[in-house]
Amino acid sequence: MMDYDCRSSEKRLAAVENDWLAAPENAELLEVYTCSLCGNHIFEGDEYLAVDCCGEVCSECLEGLTAKDFALAALDLKTGAAGTEGR
């Protein structure tokens, strides 16, 4: 009678499962948009923000910008100092 090694079988099954779940190594990523701020590609499945006035903004830019920086860069807004513009 042969001894059956349950742990060895579980390791083989886990390896097969991991290989099956892994993304293909040579998979082509489909470029969908280009970030209007940094010019990096936004690929299928990537998170981004669509801004009517300036296009798409990638998640890296969104995470790295303050609201003020975003308004100045993406929305082309200007800041001013209160009371210095003749009002």
C-alpha cells in the first residue's frame, strides 16, 4: 500500500491555483486615455478623473495634488488676494 502525502498534494494544488489566477506575463495593456496633466498613459482598468474642461487625469496626479494645485493646473483657475483687485 502506498503512503499518500496530503501536504505535498496541497502544495501542488496551491501552485496550480496560483498559476491559474496570475495575470499573463505577456498581456498587452490597452491604453485608453492620456493624463492631461502629466502625459502618462491611463490603461484599461486604471482609475482616473474625467474633467470636462481639460480631459482625463490619472490617479497618481489626483493623489499627489492638493485641491488648490488641481484647480490651478487642471482647471486653469487663478488665485488672488482679497482686497487687492480694486474691490
